Amino acid sequence: MSRAFDVTTTPLSRGTFLLEASAGTGKTWSLTSLAVRLLLEGVAEVEQILLVTFTRKATDELRQRLRERLHETELVLRGRLE
């Protein structure tokens, strides 16, 4: 049975997350959001986060999107981006 997933309210203390969904449903966005939350809320260090996808193409996309998301987050925190 699937449950609704909300990246902003999901407790981070669970430790492990499994996201399964069809293409184009926001999995990459959700994974990058969870990673940023884990870092910002001090739940984990970069070295403690493992994000896994099933293809090289998906891995490349996830890596790039996470880098972009972290850069945007840094700009926001420094007051350079809204």
C-alpha cells in the first residue's frame, strides 16, 4: 500500500527512504530535497548520504540536479537569491 509522501514533513529520523514511482513524478526532486533537508537540519553529513538510482543516465541527472540544488541553497542562505 502506498502512502502520500511529503518531503517537507516526512520525519528525517527514519534513517532510510525508498521512493518508487513512475517516470516524471518528481523522484529526483524529492531525493535532492531530502538530501538538502538532511544537511540543513544537521541530521547527516555529506559523507553519510547515499542516493541510489537504477541507470547511469539517472545517476548523472541526480548528481547534476543535487549539485545545482546545493548551489541554489547556498545562494539563498547568503542572501544572493530569493
